[in-house]
Amino acid sequence: MRALGAAALGFLLVLLQTRFGVRHPRALGVVAAALMGAIEQLLALAAEGALQGRPLVTLGAESPINLGATFAMLGVAVLIPWSPVWSAFASLLVIGEYVAAAVITGRATGPPFDDKLMLFASAGVVAVVITAVLEQRRWREFFQTWALAAAHREAREREKRYRSVVETAGSVIIVLGPAGSITEFNREAERVLGWPQAAVVGRDLLTSFVAEGSRATVATDIGKALAGEPTGAFEARMLARDGSERVMACGTRRLVDDDGRAVGVVLCAQDISDRKQAEDARLALERRLGEAQKLESLGVLAGGIAHDFNNLLVSVLGNASLALGELPPGAPTRQSVQRIEHAARRGSELTRQLLAYAGKGTVALARVDVNALIAETSDLLHVSTANRAVMTYDLTPNLPAVEADPTQIRQVLMNLVINASEAIGDADGTITVRTGVVELGADTLRDTQHAPEATPGPHVCIEVCDTGCGIDAATAARVFDPFFSTKFTGRGLGLATVLGVVRGHRGALALTSTPGSGTTVRIYLPSAGAPARGEPRPAPAAPPAGEGREGRTVLLVDDEEDVRVVTAHMLERLGCSVLQAGDGREGVQVFREHARMIDAVIVDLTLPRLSGDRVFREIRTIRPDARVILMTGYDDEKASGALAEAGLAGFLRKPFSVGDLEKALGEVAREGD
Ligand SMILES: Nc1ncnc2c1ncn2[C@@H]1O[C@H](COP(=O)(O)OP(=O)(O)OP(=O)(O)O)[C@@H](O)[C@H]1O
Ligand SMILES: [Mg+2]
């Protein structure tokens, strides 16, 4: 019987697992309890009747098997997940069935009934208590599960938020494990470096994605971050998938677990390549602007110096040559005066170099074959290298011509070769002069010192390469500054002049040097097309001295009295009569008054009231065949073409000696004859 009860409880357990049981546990519990209680009563009545030979309905309520009803109450209390109220309801049902059975059989009185009722009531109370305890436990579990689910949900949300912050951040975020391998790689990192996350996770950041030159810095900063010292704003070059390098501003922070142990590093970086490029371009522009301003102001300064200094030199050189003419051949002072003359010429050379640096020197352009020019100059170059250095030439044949001033290019070669030989000093060494044609790209051009008008394209390259002492970076930054020299004897105008000449020729210049190994200077001159046919214009042959100037009248126009005095003196020495004027207007006036008798006019280019070229033009309107020589402190023959076409007889460059003056007048005389 008890087995039957246990089976019934088992069946109840199974039913509880079915969909019906899950949906209606209370109905199941009530029905099960009531049914079991009823069955118990019926079985008890039946058993009672059978044992004692009495009618079944009279003795059931007294059967000891009625105890099974207790199990029914306790069983459902334990098995059915319901509240104590339902447990009490089920117990009351079972007790009710018992009482009903007892009343029906007329046994609802006496101690057995009372005892059993008490037993059932106690079982009911116990069932209610059990249900209450179980329910409390269920609630607790429910709350625990609830809290756990909420915590999970929140963790999931947080993870989602974190992901979206990492993914939408405008920064490259790379998370590394403690050994430096990548564990996370955000979308911005994918965009900037071009690698998908799947391809990089697990790979070593340093060796795979950091450019060699930046590895040490990045490694140091990761190390610092791991040691708990966050870093920021260091620059590193990272490798993109397409092989390009991106410049990144990086920072590192360590990641720690709950125990405070470092479990990795977060590298946060910004792609600053474009900004950096723009910054570099801006700096280059500023540098060029600064350079242009420097040249501009130096040009003004040099122009001023040239003017005043040359006028002084006219006086010095003129007086020296006059004095020389008056000294007898064996006079002991002759040598001193010759030295004065020599020093004055060197002084004028200095101003010319300054003018060349400022881009104001002559550019008497001709089609020049650079190879031929080097070959012509080789003797001079050889003499300039007074030490043990060996000169070698590596000249590419059939070079295209360049439009250049051969004198200035010669000067450039000399300056470079002298620098090279001085860098080699007394040691053994080689100086190589090389020529070639190069297609100068925009990038290469940007890395050179070049004229503002220089453009990419075919250039003739002249290279002077030495195996001398080389130049360190700090010195290299200053070598083109005028008067910068590391030499005791140097003046520091050599490279400044070279640069000025190159700029004047719309060319470019690149200097590379390794301290201790040597220096290479490359000069790029824009190619003028087909190989040069014409040679540099030969200097006009000097006319025989003293030809046709005796008894001539010369009008001399200059605002500097010293210049006028000495020049007049020199002209008189040459046998000329001299008329003088102190400014342009006066010059024209004097010419107008004496136009018939004046054979030649020597006029300074820079004059107050009316400039030299205007004086020339006015004089030509008075007398179209007037012979005018223009005196100038600058090598400013830019206007020479136009003036020569207009009939200018010649130029006289200040300072000049009696011989130079004689030569200029001689040419005028020749033309006139
Ligand atoms: N080929 C070279 N090797 C090593 N250093 C050089 C070389 N060329 C130039 N320099 C350095 O650059 C400086 C400037 O050169 P630059 O030719 O302008 O002046 P300088 O040679 O000192 O004097 P100057 O040429 O006026 O007599 C030199 O003093 C020297 O330190
Ligand atoms: Mg030099």
C-alpha cells in the first residue's frame, strides 16, 4: 500500500515535469492531495472491513493505514512549488476527507478519532511550515538568480558600450598581451594600417608593424607602461599593409587584473602623417621664405656696399695707377703702389662675390658645354689643389648644353675644388669631378637648395666629390651662410657664392657629407636641350693701346667727387680734355652746350636726378652718334642688350685702372673710326 503511495508520489513528480505540471502545479497539488487522501480513506475502509469481517463502510476511519494521508499532505508540501496557503488548503482537503469518512461511518467521536485528527492537523501544520521554508528558499534562489541575471545583463551592456567606444574612437587602439603580441586591434587601426583584425591578432607588434627606426622607442614605452609608468605623445612610424609608413603620435597605458597584476598594454595612437607632411611643407616654405628674405636684405646690403665701396676703390685703384705711371721704372715705392693696386682689385673681387651671392651678379648667358668648360679649367683646378690630392674626371659625353655664364660656372668649380682640397689637407685623397644628365624629380628638388624658379625636369649635374674630412650636421646647416668659415684662412664666401650663382642660373644644389669620409656637392643646371654647339663667347681682343684718343674731349658724369677727380686725372693722363658734371641733369646740360666738341661721354649708371641710362638716351637724342660709356659698380649688364641695341658704346666696370680706362676708350675710338 505504501509502495502504491510512493508510486503515486513518483507519478506526481513525473507529472510535475510535464508542460501541464509546470503550468498548473497548484491544481496538480490539490488534485493529487485530495485524490490520495480519498484513496487512502477508501483503501483504509476496505482493509478494515476485510480484516475484521465487518461491513466496509463502518471501520475505515480507524485503520492505522490512514496514516498515508499524512504522507499525502507532507508529500505534496515538499514536491509542489506553491505557497503555504495552498499547502494549508490541500491539508484541509485531506483532513476534511478523513472527517467526512469518520462522520459517514459514525466514528467521529472518541479518542481514536481525536488522536488521528490531531495527527493530521499536526501533519498539516508541518506541511505548511515545510512549504513556507521551501518557498522562502525558492524566493531566495529566485532573487539570487535574478541578481545574477541582472549582473550578467549589465556586464554584457558594459562590454557592448566599451566595444562601441573602442570601435568608434577616432584613435588607433591596439591592445597587447604582456609579451607584446596583439590581442585587440580596433576599426581605426584597421583603417589607418590597412590590416583586418583577424590578420594581426597574435602577431608581434614591434617586429611586424613598427618601422625599424621606431622599434627602440616603442619597446621602451611599452616597457615603461608595463612597469606602471604611462607614456604619451611619443612619435613612432608604423608600417601599413601597402608598405607605406604612417607617422603616429602614441601613448601607452598598462592593463591590470583584479589583483593589480599587469596583464597587457593599451597603445593608443593618432595618425599624424598628413599633419606632419603639412607641417614639414610649412617649415620648408618658411625656410625658403626666410632664405629669400635673407637674400633680399643681403642683396640690398651688398648693393649698397658695392656702390660705396667701389667708388672708394675707383679712387684707390685710379690713384694707384696714376702714381704708378708717374714713378720711374726703378723707383723703390713702385712695389708698394703695385700692392695697393692689387689689394684694390681683390677688394673689388670681394664685392663681386657678395653680389653673386645675392643673385645680383652678371649673368651673361651663353650656351655652355659643361664638359668643355671643365676641360678648359682643369689646369687651373689642378693648380688650386696644392696638396697630394689626386684629381680625377668622370665626364659623361654628349651632355646637353646649359644656358649659363661660363665665368661664374668656372668660379663655382674653383670654389668647390678648393674646398675639397682643403678638406683633404695634407693627407692622401681624391677629388672627383663628375658630370651627367639627370631627370630632377619634384621630390629630389625639394631636398635641394634651389632657386625659386627651379622646376623639375632634365638637368645637367656637376658633381665635386672628395674623400676629405667631411662636415658634421651642425656645420652643414651653416656652410652656405656668407662669412661662415671653419678655416683660419677662409672668408666663408666660397659656398655662399656657389649658391648665389646656382640660384642665378635657376638651378639647384645638394650637399651630402659623412664626417670622416668625405663630401659630395652636386649642382643641377637646367638643360638647354641639344648638345652645346657654341662655346662661351670669347672676350673681345684688346685694341692696341693708345689708339686714337689723343686730343679728344671726354665728358665725365659722376656724383662722387673722388671718382670724378681721379678719373679726370686718369683721362688727362691719357691725353684727353675733360668736362665734368656732378649729376644726370647737369651732364645732359653740359653735353647740350658742348655737343660738337665732345668725343666721348663716360657716365655713371647710378646718378641723382637722372639715371645714367636716361642720360645716355637723352644724349643720343641730342646727337645720335654720341659715344657713351656707362660706368657701373654692379655687374649689371642685364640691360646691356637693350642699351647696346640703343647704341651704347661700352661698359666700364668700377673700379678701374688707367689701363682699363684706356681699353674702354680705345674700343670707342675703334668703333668711331
Ligand atoms: N668639401 C668640404 N669638406 C669639408 N668641409 C667643407 C667642404 N666645403 C666646405 N666646407 C666647410 O664649409 C665652410 C664654408 O665653406 P666656404 O667655401 O663657404 O668658406 P671657406 O672655404 O671657409 O672660405 P673661402 O672659400 O671664402 O675661402 C668651410 O669653412 C668648411 O668648414
Ligand atoms: Mg671655400
